[in-house]
Amino acid sequence: MNKKSVLEEELSHAIKELVQSSCSSKETSLPLCPVSLVTAELPLGNLDYWERFIRNEYAKALSSQSNNVWNFWSNTPTKITWIDLCNWDGHKREQALRSIENVPNRFVLALVCRKLNDWVPQVRQAASEVLSKVIANTNKSYVAEVIFFTLSHWSSWKRIDEKSKNTLLEIITTTRLLDELKLNLIALPTGPLSSIFSQIARKSAIDHYLVEIADSAVQPSLRAKVYKCLFSNKVSWFNGRKWQWTDIRYCQGHEVPVISERPLTIEVPLTPLLKSAANDRSSIVRRVAAEVLIRELNNLGDESVKLAEQLSLDRSTAVAERGKFALRKIAGDTLF
């Protein structure tokens, strides 16, 4: 039996146990209940599947309990818990959101964030209103992981609006959480960190961390992305898609990406920054340095020759070719 099947079996059993204990009027400590313990082990990468699984198993368990002939006298309504975040009924999803003070694990926090894209407007509104309180009462390590997961997926969400996005970004760019997010950006070796960084960088609060991220991040593509932002003095991000007509007479068209941008609130001296990028351990970053060198030759003075010579000897062919081009350009400008 694979791990997924084991988790399914454990989760199904835990849900049945919870429903039985609720119907027998026993107090259930939700942070420690079996469902919370099992969901703590669930991967966030398949959140949609696990939400459907919980919804179906919870509905079956409630139906089975209500059909029990020995419980015909019980008219006690089912207590609203965080499990109702997965409920078919939008009213119960909204009630579940408004009743949550804190969450027992990262999986439940991911469910709360996902309700920003719920198909019921009132549920989206409730998620936006309670998110600040829930995150404030949640372990920072849970929050950082869930925020990274959310930001890497929300470009595909069709119902979340800009107000809800700004609400989440305002919450996560507080000093309490931004330090944790910065550490994760620096330390994580894999994942879509460049796109996650771009979403976080919608807010200027991260600007003062950019040089540290560019210098210390483990992932080369992220270092290259941050260096590009620093060199261009702006940050850009994917902001969804819009429809563009190619021939309205025949109703022909296609979706095009919408890219938004803002200027940075900091200024970093060009020469030290370029030297740092030219000495980076990854050819991806050194290539960025070579391209900026060619563009900024007239603004670097004598340093342009040193950097061009260094890059022309680079072990990466793509970087070396750009360094040699910079040398030829310098030599041509000198002749004329």
C-alpha cells in the first residue's frame, strides 16, 4: 500500500471517529483531534484532491451516523468546525471561517487561504476578513510555507480579486513575517522562487532585503532575477491574463499575459553591484552581469575594461562571448 492510500485510510477513519464522538456529545479538542493529526501529514501540492476527499468522507460519515436507527432521538445539530471549510454548503464554509481563531496545522491554513478563491462571494469576503487574525495566531513556519504555496498558485485562480490579493500581501509584508519569508527565499534550493519573489515584491517592504537575497540565495535563478531588478531599478510581476482580439470580425483572439511593475525604493551603486554579479558562482548570474556591462559601458569608466576582460575569460561560453563583445566595443569606441 502506497503512502497516499495509507493517508486516505487514516483520514477516513479519523473523520468517522470525529463524527461519532461529536454525535455522542463528547468534547473534542480540535487541535489534537485525529483529523488534525492526519491532515498535518498531507502534502499541500495536492490540496484540491484532499479537500474533495475530506468533503466526501465527512458527508458520508454524517449520513451514516444520521441513518443509525439507535440515534433516532438525537436532534443535536452538527457543530461547525474547521472541517466545514470543505463543506458543499457555502453558508457552512462561511461559518467555519468566522469561527476559526487559529489553525492546527499548515494544511488548514492553506484551506483558509484557498477560500479567497471560493465560488461563493460571501465566503471570499469572510476569508479576507479573518485572514489577518488567523495568520497572527499561527506558527510562523506554517505561515511561510503556506504563503509560498499560495503565491505560486494564485495566478491560476480566476475568482480572487485585487483587494483580496492586497490584503494577503499587506499581512505577509509585516516585519514579523517578512523576515521568515526572506530566510526561506534564501535557503530553499528548489521551487518557483522567482515567481514567488515577484509576487512578494509587489510591496516595497522587501526592497531593503534585495541585496542580501541577490548575494546569498541558494537558487541561481532567484539570484539572477533579483540582480535584474536591482540593475533595472524596478520589479515586475505576472498579474493575470486579458483577452486580446486579433480579428474582431471573425471573433478571433487569444489571452495575453498582463505584466505590472513598480520602481524600487532603494538605490544601489552600479559598480559594486556589477562586480558582485560578475563574481557569482552561477553562469546564469554572470550572464546577467555581462549583459548589463554591455549596456552600461559608458557609465563605468576604467572598471569597464577590467570587468570585460574578466568576463571574456569566463568558463561559460555565453558569458565569455559577451565579455569579448564588450572588449571589442571598448576598442572601437577608443579608436573613434
